[in-house]
Amino acid sequence: MRGIVPPDPETDVSAAHHALVYMPGRTRKRFPAGCVRLMDSAEAAVAAADPQGKWFPARVLGPSKSSEGQYLFYLLDWLE
């Protein structure tokens, strides 16, 4: 996947998760960890979504540490 720090094959630190992502819109492909709430399932993420409050359900990959030292999650896909 281009633009994504690949997961370490020797650990399970970075993995795919269902989540709520706080964003003003759906144009970004990566998010700071503070804007991501991990959820137990896709159904839970969709049920807890709040588009008016700018919380959108998604499937994300992470966390990964950026070159600036921040923890990031990468968008795999938006859930509807």
C-alpha cells in the first residue's frame, strides 16, 4: 500500500481495526491517534457514528509511528 508504513511482520502492534474517526471531512487518508476511537466491531462503529459531531465509522490500520514521532492510523476504508 503506497503511503502507508507497513506493519512489522514480527509483531502484532499495527493491525486493522474498526474505529470512529473524528475529522471535518472524509478527505484525509491518515489520522493522529487522538482522532481515533477503536471499536469492537464494524456494527459498533456504525452504530456510534455521529456525522453531525464529525465522528465517522472506518476501518483503519495502526498505530504506526511517524517520522515526526506521532502515532498515526491509516484509512483502509470508510464504513457505511
